[in-house]
Amino acid sequence: MTHPTWPLYDLRVRTPRLELRYIDDALAVELALLAAQGIHEPDFMPFSIPWTQEPSPALERNTMQFYWRCRAETTATHWSINLATLVDGVVVGTTGMMAEQFPTLRVFETGSWLGRAHQGKGIGKEMRLATLHLGFLGLDAEVATTGAWHDNGPSLGVTNSLGYTPVGHRRMVRLGESSTLRGYEMLRDDFVARLRRDDVALHGIEGTRDVLGLDTPST
Ligand SMILES: CC(C)(COP(=O)(O)OP(=O)(O)OC[C@H]1O[C@@H](n2cnc3c(N)ncnc32)[C@H](O)[C@@H]1OP(=O)(O)O)[C@@H](O)C(=O)NCCC(=O)NCCS
């Protein structure tokens, strides 16, 4: 049964280990509560926007507003698609895809986080791979980009382990100080040749492509 008005609610990616589901209000609540339990050490900021510094309950409310805003502002030329990551039916974190002018540029950026209890178990790598599968094979992207602070070992670990190409770095302000953000990209042909798996299933792609102003699926 497909959603009658907002097809993105049907979007899912399944791998043998996890499921990604487009974030509706119920999943947003679960993620807000998970974020409030902590994503990182208090003295380390992994994000370029330090949203996790906000104390509870503002953190949870801001998180809800972020997901509402992303849904509300979705157009073909500007979107953030946020997916909850579930393992055995439990919400463990989230992975997101952001794009500008996607029908023309075919480039998307990824970002993600997991609740602390779920980190360091290979889930981050699997959910990045699932996100790349959605972008390249579901939405016909040509380039995926990502970035992380120079000292974010686990995030860089996921990126390096999947074989992204470094594309430079930028000095940026991080909590009032200068820091270095490293950038990476992966091309569609590289993904298809090295990482494509036949045990990843997409659901709700046709409606998603329609909302995003893309042609009907090519495969
Ligand atoms: C970043 C994050 C999503 C990664 O997910 P994860 O499940 O913890 O990572 P994984 O267990 O899948 O590890 C992936 C790879 O990174 C490697 N890795 C993990 N920690 C590492 C470290 N400190 N230094 C170098 N490599 C590291 C792992 O060995 C693994 O590589 P392999 O498969 O080749 O062995 C998760 O740690 C997280 O949510 N961190 C806090 C929020 C955050 O930093 N978000 C990203 C902002 S850019």
C-alpha cells in the first residue's frame, strides 16, 4: 500500500543487517530521544553544525524541527532526505542525503550518526553503503560526496574503508577555533564496479523519483 499524498514515506532500503526508513514523525521522536542520550564525548564535536551542544529538552525539539523543516522544504532542486536506521526493528541512528539542483548535477552529499551504544560495530559502514546504493542505483546519481573533521576517526574510517577519493580539505571554524574538514567523493562507475551488492533492496523508489522530479526508473 503506497502513501496517498507523500510518497517519500514509502522510501526504504533493506540490507541483511539493517533497514533505512524515511523519517516520519514517529521515527523523528525516536531519533530525538536517542540523540538526547548522547552521540559523542562532550569534549569532541563531530558535526560541522554543533547541534548536539544544546541541552535537553531543546535538543529534542530542535531535532523534531530539523526533520519537519527538511520534509517541508523538499523540492526537485533542493532536498535533504533523512532516513532512520533500524537494526532488528530498533532505531539506532540516521543517515541523510542532501542535494542541490540534483536533476542537473546528479551529486549528493551524505551525513550520519549513530547512538553511542551502536557505534563501532560496522553499522556505520553498512548504512553508508545502503545510502550510496539508494543514491546511485535508486536515484541515478553520478557523484556522492562526504566530509569529516580531520580527527573524526570512525567517520573517516567508514569513508576510507569504502574507498572514496580524497578531494581536498578546508579550514573551517569549529567551536570557535580553526579546524580542518576533509572532503571525499565517489563516482557511480566506481560504486557499481566495486561495491554494488545484490542483497540490498529498494522500496518506494518510483514515488520518490516523482517527488524529486526524476524520470521513471532506468532499471
Ligand atoms: C561515524 C559513525 C556513523 C561511524 O559508524 P560506526 O558504526 O561507528 O563505524 P563502523 O563500525 O562501521 O566502522 C567503519 C570503519 O571505520 C574504522 N574505524 C572505526 N574507528 C576508527 C578510528 N578511530 N580510526 C580509524 N578507523 C576507524 C573501522 O575499523 C571500520 O573500518 P573497516 O570496516 O575497514 O574495519 C559513528 O561512529 C557515529 O555516529 N559517530 C558520531 C557521529 C559522527 O561522527 N557522525 C559523522 C559526522 S561527519
